[in-house]
Amino acid sequence: MERTTDRATILVVDDDLLHRELVRAALADMCAVVEADCADAALRAVQRHAVDLVVLDVVMPGDSGIEACRAIKALTNGRVPVLFVSALQDREHRLAGLSAGADDFLTKPFDRTELRLRVDMFLRLRAQARTIREQLDALQRLDALKDDLASLLIHDLKHPLAGVFAWLAIARSSAPPEIADDLDQALSAAARVRDAINDLLQIRAFEQGRLVPVSKDLALHELVADVVSTHQGVAQGREVTLAVQTTPTTFAGDAQLLRRALDNLLANAIKYAPVASTIDVVVRHDGADVVIEVCDRGPGVPVDRRADLFTKFGALDPASLRTRRGFGLGLYLVQLVAEAHGGRTGVRDRPQGGAIFEIVVPATSAAG
């Protein structure tokens, strides 16, 4: 298609030359006008020009305006509006026009002012639709660039980080007592970076449909106890107690994904737990569901922000030091893992203060 002018282009289709001239005279100062005297010529014009609006007669030799409207809508994926201008006013023709995709009707002889007002409305809507499409295209390009940048960052971070781990481990193995704690802190910080990279990798795989849970029967209570044990050192360093309340529960799920989700919930709870408080990790049955709860005594989550907490980059108001903030991509990954198992996540107030974060999954294959 070619656009020979920056002005909007209207295609006027009518076998009556006088009518075409009248429409042109009424609209010439508003837009460029292209003419066609039959349906075939109209389709050729639509293919040749970047048409913004079609002003179409109903009764013409050969294919009618109804058939022309249907063909134009199919050719333009319905994006170009069609305004019927016809002497026919009966209900049958209007219904036929609407069925073919017509956007509006005017009656011959038309009122010049009314024609200009309706054309102006359609051209403004058309301009807005074009702007929206351009913005969507720009967002898609930006999203593709973001994915490419994320891939490059992940690739460039993984290998240097492995080297950092290796050198820190070597240094820690022979470190004198006075710097051992410092090296442990460095290893812990490097582990957090590694976990963030792994979260990003798994989230990208989920979003692209490449990560499908591999469900196998697993002892959920043992998995939870094992995950809790890996966080005991960090919790003790913050003078926080981790307590586990589980019953033997066999569940069909992806152990690696569930472990990562519980890791994130525990890290979040420890981060906000007050000194000398207890975090309870509970596995229980609730009807047809299995529920994993992480219950802390940290700041609660306002009711109107709870849904946001599990969205991508969801966070609470960082300006308030008394309000729990988001946990980066961690809680979003928890949500994706729960959904991949046919379940959901949630957060609610804990009695006597704190919050309870939970993963709820169907207990189809669970036995308590």
C-alpha cells in the first residue's frame, strides 16, 4: 500500500459520478479522496492505497456494496471502517450491511455537515487505533530486547559467579578464624545472586512454556524438613527459630520446583522476622488440598496489596518501613510453581501478629 500524503485517505465508492463529486467537495479540505465506481475497483484501490475510511454506496452494477463491504473487511482484517451512504433505508438492507461489517449509515441525499462530522469521528478513531498499534509494536520490540538482554546477562553472570564460588570456597577451607565469618557472609551473598539467576531462568522457562513440572511421588514432609534445615544457619544468625509441623504426606509433584518455591518463602520470612521470634512451617491437609504454610511474626501485608505481592516484580510501598516489601521475582516464582501444580498461593494475617504465606495444591495423589 502507498500513502502519497500525510493526510488521511478516504475511498469513495459509487457508480454515480455526481455523488462522488459531492462527497469529494464536502471532504476535500479534511482528507485525500480516492474514487472507485464499482466493487472491483474499490478492492484494487484498497490494495493500492493506505485507506483510512471507505464511503460506500449499497446499490451498484455488478457486486453490490454489501458484497464489497464484506470483501474490504476481509482484506483489511476489519481495521478499515465502512460508512454506507445509500438511498435505501429499509431494515433489511441495514441488517445486511451490519452483517457484512458496516460501521455506520447515512441516507442519500446526505447532509454535508453530518457527513463531515461522522467522517471526522471515524478518522479520529482510526488515528487512535494506529497510535495504539504503533505503541504495541514498540512494546513488543522492547520486550524482545529485554529478553535478549536478560539472556546476555544470565550468560555473562553464571560463569564469573561460578569462579567466585570456587575461589571463596578455597579461601574458606584454609581461612584463619578471624576472617572465616566474613568469608561465610561472602559465600552467602554469592548464593543469593545465584538463586536470583536461577529464579530468572525458571521464570523465563515458565513464561515461554518450556518448563513443565515433572511429577513424581515424593515425601512432602521430608522435602519440607530438608529445605528448612538448609535455612537454619541463616535463621540462627538472625536469632530466629525455625519450627516444622508436618505429618507424613506423600504427594505427586515436582520436587525441584517445590523446593525452590519453599526456599523463597522461607527466605522472605526470615528476612522480615523479628529477633527472637519463631517461624512455623506447616504441612497439612485441607479437604481435597495439601497446604504448605510459612508463618512468621514480621509485618503483615495490607489486604488491598496481597494480590500484587505474587505478581512479577510485585512490591509493596517501599517508603513505609513498617510494611513488608516485595521479594523481587521470588514470590512470582512461587505463584508460577503453585499454578503449574494446579494450585494457588495466598497470604493472610497471622493471629497475634505476622503473616502466613501458603501454597495450596490439589491432593489428588496425596495420602496423609
